Amino acid sequence: MSLILFAFVVRVRDGLPLSASTDFEHNRELQERKQQLRTISRALGLLPERGTVQGQDLHIYFVSSEGVSYMSVCHCSLPVAKAFCFLEDLRWEFTACFNSTVVALAVRPYPFLEFDSAIQKLKQQYNQSGGPALEVTLAEVQEDLQIHPPQVLTLEEVELTNGAANGHMEQLPGSGQNLRLEPVTAPGILSLVLNIMCASLNLIRGVHHIEYTFQDDYEGLWNVVAFLLAFVCCVFQCHLYLLHSSVKKLKSFALLSVIVICNAYLFGVRNVWQLIFHASVASLSTVLILSRKLQDRTDDCGV
């Protein structure tokens, strides 16, 4: 039985797949682990250099070095030291074939597909003899793991790390992530136009009421606050639709609630149809914000 089932090489800064082993196994858990590799690869810039994600029978191991991460799916019976020994050997092989400049300039997924033969050879070496093939020795890896043990992660922790708790991922400063949302749709453009219109109306009415507030000894001050607060919320709704963010669901409903409350307070200053219009635009924007997902990558971990 093969203990090392799949190997995967990705670029850390954006999760671009560089190479992968040919997939000869088709059991269900392996396919699930391969999908999880995609999630992990998107968060590598925020994860430790060495870690494991444990499954039922199959575990994921990864090592990141010099902007490249080496990942594998192994059977749980394989000793941890041997799994990381395999990854170190894989790192030696890859860095001997490709320098950092070539890796940095790669644009398309799997630009080093020919490296698959080297991965297959290394896998076969470990699956048949169970020993290191290159400079790395098992004793050295065991000693290093005792000093610097790998961090054991759960998939939930990985998803939270890369901002996927609400189906979206946030680009953090210095993380090197380059993630895109799905393209803007026609309803999305309509909601942006309507939101900008509502924001403009709120700003104009708010500025206009400021003049009367000064003349009437600040009697309409709270109307000014309501108009300007609704203006700010409309602007932030546009921001949330165009750019992904963490806890997007919470922010969206908070903005919707504030807009509805502000307009309810302005009842009398605005008629019923105006209030319905502003509340409807805010509701439409909220629905579209929550429905605009992170753009799914077309690349697959299997080859």
C-alpha cells in the first residue's frame, strides 16, 4: 500500500500550482484532501513554514521555503518524520531544477509539469524502500522536528486564517495574496449606481439641513446626523461590494440596519415612497454583496 499518495508544489505568495504528481488513486478521502490543498495553498502566506492538517486516514503535510511550498497527502500510518523527510527531499529536487527567478516569473498554473517525473520517482523511492533519497537524512529531520515541531492545524483554522469564514478571503497587508472576486454583474452595476444616487441624495439633503439647523438653534441636528450617517453607509456598501473583506456578512447587515434606522427616523422629512426606495436599494446591495463570492480558481490539484 502506498503511504505517500500525492505531492503538490505551489508558490507561496499567491498559491499558484507549479507542479504536482500524477494522480493514480481515486478514493474519496484523497479527493477531499486534494480539495483541501487548494484552501491551504491560498493561505500559505499567513501560515507557519511547517505544518500538518490531520484527516481520518490521510494527513496533509507542508513545508514552505524561499517562496515555494511543498505539500503532500500521506497515509496516517506514515511516521511524521518520514513525511517531512520526503518534503525536504522534494525541496532539494525542485530547487536543483528551478531557481527563484523562474518561479517568480511563472504566470500559468503548472508551468513545471515536467517535474512530475521527479516527484513520481521520489514517491516510488519512499513507498517501496521508505527511506530518504537525497542529502536529507531521517535522523536530521527527526532532530529538527523535536526542536521545531510542526504546527498541527485544522481546516477550520486555515479557512479563518485566510478570511474564508463567510465564503470570502481578505487580502492582508504583506500576505502576498492576490485573490479576486467574481466579475461585477449587471445587477451589481445597477446597485452601485442606485447606491451612489442614494448617497448623493443623503449628502445633499444633509448639507441643506445644516443651513436650517444653524438658523433654528440646532433643532434639526439629528436629521443632519441621520442624513450624513446614511450617506456614509451607502459609500461603505459600495466598498463592500467591490472589495472582499473579512466578516462581510456582519458588516453588510450592520450597514443595512443603520440605513433602515436612519430612514425610519427621517419619516416626515421624507415621504413613504422615498423611504421605501432607500430601504430597497440598501436591501438589494446587501443581497448582491453577500452573493458575490471569491472567484474560483480554474486550476486543480490533480494532474
